[in-house]
Amino acid sequence: MRGFLNGHPILIGIACMTAGVSLYTAVDAIVKWLVAGYAVAEVLFLRSLFALMFLSPFVLRQWPAAALSNQPRLQLLRGGLGLAASLAFFIAFRELPLSLVVVIGFAAPLAMGVLSGPLLGESVSGRRWIALATGFAGVVIAVKPALDAEPLGIAAAVAGTVLFAIAMILSRRLGRTDKSLTTVFWSTLIAAGGAGLLVPWDWTPPPLFDLGLFAAAGTLAGIGNLLITQAVRLAPVATVAPFDYVQIPFAALLGWLIWSETFLLHTLAGASVIVLCGLY
């Protein structure tokens, strides 16, 4: 087994990436199920709390280095943006089909391309500006039919995508000085703490089955993060990144099986444009 791993690291990286993003899609489906009966803040609080429990052994193993940041203010800002992005996405999951939220979320790399100039000082070529504009046109194609029927859900998904993109750009800056585990720990802690402040206003005691779903969401998110981190360690990012788009058919399948959602033609057309521009 060890010889196979040593001889095929790229294949193992691809497998880790595919498994990781599939777990994240499963987490999204669990969240969508839970926000139908619980306040968004409560769902985020309990999911983050269980994610912290999963991360604790890894953090304690490298304590206190794993919890210490060289840029604490930037970590607080990144964590706050991540908290706001999660709340926005959870609202979107409550209002929209699962696959549509996932498709809109794939505009985050496009938003990162636009924002990388002013925030990171990176240059963007003319051809890439054309690709970015085309990608955003794909978002419009995907969401236009639902815009009149579900304006709150569309606005929440777009807001979550933009906030998430900014948070990822800050993660790149933090990557120059802080470990990945440190950033994950801070962001999860801030999400649990921030959502926890809102929980007393609208708390519904979950039965044992739902508590298991909360635990599954937090644990699967932690495992997915570790798998994706392992994927980019074993294989080039350019090789494994396209497998992130496995989320689209998986989300469509889960949406159909659980909520009888249909993957509409305009969503498929918009998703195709976004994927092609993202790959470019």
C-alpha cells in the first residue's frame, strides 16, 4: 500500500480532492435540511461547535503554536468575514435549491480574480478580465429565472460569495505568516462565538437525531478540509482544482433525492460558463 501511495501521489491527491469536496456538498445538504427547522445562527453555532471538537486534537497536538497568529487583527477580520459569509449562505440554502446555491458559490474564484488587484496588488491581464466578465455573465444566466421569485435567496447567495472571496484573499495573505491550521482554528472559533451571541434570541432545543446531524455537519466539514489540504500537498493545485466542480453534479443529485429539485437548463448553462471561465 505504501508503495502505491509513493508511486501515485497525483492520483491520491485527485482522490482526496474529490472526496473532500463531496463531503462539503454533503455538509451543505445537511445545513439546508437543518435551516428549514432551526434559526440560521443556531445551525452555524452548533456546526461550528462540533467542528471545533473535531479540530481540538490537532490543535492540542501543536499547542500553543497552532493557536498563535502573527497577524491577529487580520485573523479577526478574516474570521468575521467568514462568519458573515456563512450566515448569508445558510439563508440562501433555506430559500434556494441546493444546486443553485452551489453554482453561485463557484463565482467566488471569479470575484477573487477581480479583488486580487486592489487587495493583493496582483495584475490581471486583459484576456483574464474578459474571462471574468464572461464568468459573471454565467452567474446572471443561472440566477435570472429565480431572481423575481426568490430575491432574498439570490441576494444572500451573492453576498456570501463576495464575502467568502474576500475571506479567501485574506487567507492567502495570512498564509505568508500563519499555518493553515491556525487560520482554520481562528475562523471556526470566531464562527462559533459570533453565532453563539445570536443564539439566545432564537434557540430551539434539538432532539437527539438532529443533534447527530449537527455533529455530522461539523465533523464532515473538518474531514473535508483535511482531505483538501492533503490533496494540494500531494498534487499540483492546477491538477486537483478542476475536481472542485464535482460539487455541481453531486449537489444536483442530493437536491433531487432529498427535495425533488430539478437541475434546470438555465442553471446548467450558467454553471457551464462559470466552470469554463474558472478553469481558464
